[in-house]
Amino acid sequence: MMRKALIGSAILLAVALVVLLFAGGIHHPKEYLDPWERSYHEGFDDPRLQTVAFGLLAPSSHNIQPWTVRLEEDGLAFTLFVDPKRLLPEVDPLSRQIVVSQGTFLENVRIGAEELGFTPEIDLFTEGEIDPEGSASSMETRPVARVALVPGEARRSPLYGAIFDRVTTRTPYLDRPLTDGEVQKLLDLSGEPGVAVLIFQEKADLEAIRDLAVRGIEVESELSGPMRETGEIFRINEGEKNLHRDGLTLDSQGMPGLLQALVQGFGTIIPLGDERMADSWRKGEVERLERTPAYAIIVTDANSRTDQVRAGIVYQRLQLAGTVMGISMQPVSQVLEEYPEMGALYLEVHERFAGEGETIQMLVRMGEAEKAVGHSPRRDVMDLIAG
Ligand SMILES: Cc1cc2nc3c(=O)[nH]c(=O)nc-3n(C[C@H](O)[C@H](O)[C@H](O)COP(=O)(O)O)c2cc1C
């Protein structure tokens, strides 16, 4: 009798596991990871498409991938635009992070173009800057950059390989400060006019930043608009990742594979809902902030759209250089966001860490990650090409 019951329970458990694993999409091939293959760009003959294949591996706010590329009719040039259909109006009402995310793309394009034997000429805002409000019409008519690929000699940047290895790592980091040499290397690699990088490791600074960041997360987690926006772009299972090939996933948190597959299945069958998701996000972030040995702040002299793009270029360099050295990073952007409920914390972080007239464009936790994490989805190159 007892034995039968045990066998029955074991069968039930096995069935439940299989149902969860299939609901989570374990049977789907991970097509959304194709662009991370080192040879992916070779699938395109046009070197402009090849460089776009490097660009789209860049980090972007919420992994929204806000990039549209228009190929010019003659010659090897293209223009990069913000895709006005890919914005985050709740957390980023002025599209500042969206514009920072253009800089990360351009830095990958630059490094990739050099690898292919071109000297890229990258001119920012050739038709004038996107307006400060981030209107769709200004995004549609004013390119962020014109990129011309001028044939030259192939040059391998020491950061090239990191384009494929870089990942936003949302795990606790080890209690090991960066060495002076590491800090210096990061700073050396990240120059750009009007942009400064500050790295903090002193106890008092760490505590002040952590306190601000935690309060920022608390504010955001209580707000239905930002939480809905984040929930909408969260891809809970493999099917959703393949369908959208953008957005946030569980892959960056370093869960063991089977556990992640089960959590994905569970979340598919019984969706968490915005409130519980906010709660789980807040708890995870607070734990990660507590286990962070260093923070970086990227600050610009002013806050023009050009400054924002340059901040993105610097962030990408910083993260690529960190990747080479085994230093992981995760931006923590909440206190830098421009919606009214964040106003007091925005002021506080600027009063403490920025000079008169300066804008903090990125706040980033840094350190050696406790474990490796997986890549997030990327769209196909051709999805970025207009027309
Ligand atoms: C401007 C900007 C702001 C970001 N802010 C955050 C943030 O507040 N929290 C976070 O966990 N990741 C943040 N990220 C990281 C993105 O979510 C991440 O790049 C994206 O999900 C793609 O993942 P990947 O970097 O691993 O390729 C930010 C990235 C950029 C470029």
C-alpha cells in the first residue's frame, strides 16, 4: 500500500516537473542568443550590417534595443536613429537612458568596424540634437549619428573579444575591492570629452551610495506605472524570449539551469503579477547592493544629447574593459530617473556626487561576480534596418 502511494507520488512529481519544464519552454532552441555567436556577423555580406551586428550586442536600458539604422544608397555609410517605438516613458520620461543606449551601440560599432579593417567616421547629431523632451518627431528626423566606414587597416582593439563576453551581472559580488591597478586601467580606457568616471570604494561612500540606491528602488517598486512597464518587457519563458528577442529575463541572475527552467515554467503557469514582481525585484536588488565592493558614477559636464551619447560610449568602454579583467557590472539607475516621485532623491544624489551643472548619467555597481550568468536576448540585425 505504502509502496504504491510512494510510486504514485513519484509519478505525480515527475509529471509536474515535466509540465513545468515544458511550460517554461525547455524544448525551444535558444534562437534569441544567435547574435552572440562570434561568427554571427559573417552571415552578412555588407560590412555595414556586420558592424550593426556588433552594435546590437550593446547594453540598453531594459534591453529595449532602441536602435534603427538607415543604410545610405551610395557608399559605405549609415545613420543611426532612436527607434521611437522603443521607449520607456515611465522610467525614462525624457529618453535620457535611451540616448545613453545609443552611445553603447556606437562604441561596439567603432570597435567592430576597426576589426573589419575600416576607420569608422562617427559624427553625432549631424542634423541637430534630439529635443530635450525626446519628442518622437525629433527622433525620427534627427539621426543620433552618421557612421561612414572608410577602408583602412584592420586593428584589433583589446576590447574586441569582450563585446561577446560582456553581460550585465545581477548577482552578489565578492567582498574584494578593486586593486589600484584595476581602477587605473578602467579609468585609462574610458576617456571622452566632457565625461568623467568616478570609482568609489571607501566605506563612507559605499554606504551613502547604497543607501541612496536602496531608497530609489523602494520608491520605484511602489509605483504602478514603472512596475507595469518593467513587467510588460519581462520575458518569462523561452517562447517569449524567441518571440520578442528583447527585454529582461532571468538569465542574468546566475540561477542553476534546472532551477531557472522550473521557475520559468512556474511563472508561466501562475504569473507573479506586478506587485509580487516588484517585491521580489526590490528584495533581490537590496541584497545585491549590500554585496557590492565598488560603485562607478559616470558624470557629464552638462546634459546635452551629445553628452548622453558620450556617457554611453564611456559606459560601454568601462564595461568591456571590466569584462577583460573579470570585473562585472550592473547599472542601478533608479535615483537618476526624471519622473516626479524620484525628484528628491535625484537632487540628493546630484548634491552629493556631482558638481554645479553636472549630470550623473550612470550609477553602476562593480565587482567580481559570485557566479557567471547568461546573456539576454538580441534581435536579428535585419530587424534594426529601416525600409
Ligand atoms: C542606460 C542604461 C541604464 C540601465 N539601467 C539598469 C538598471 O537600473 N538596472 C539594471 O539591472 N540594469 C540596467 N541596465 C542594464 C540593462 O538592463 C542591460 O544592458 C540589458 O538588459 C541587456 O542585458 P546585457 O547588458 O546583459 O546584454 C541599464 C543599461 C543601460 C545602457
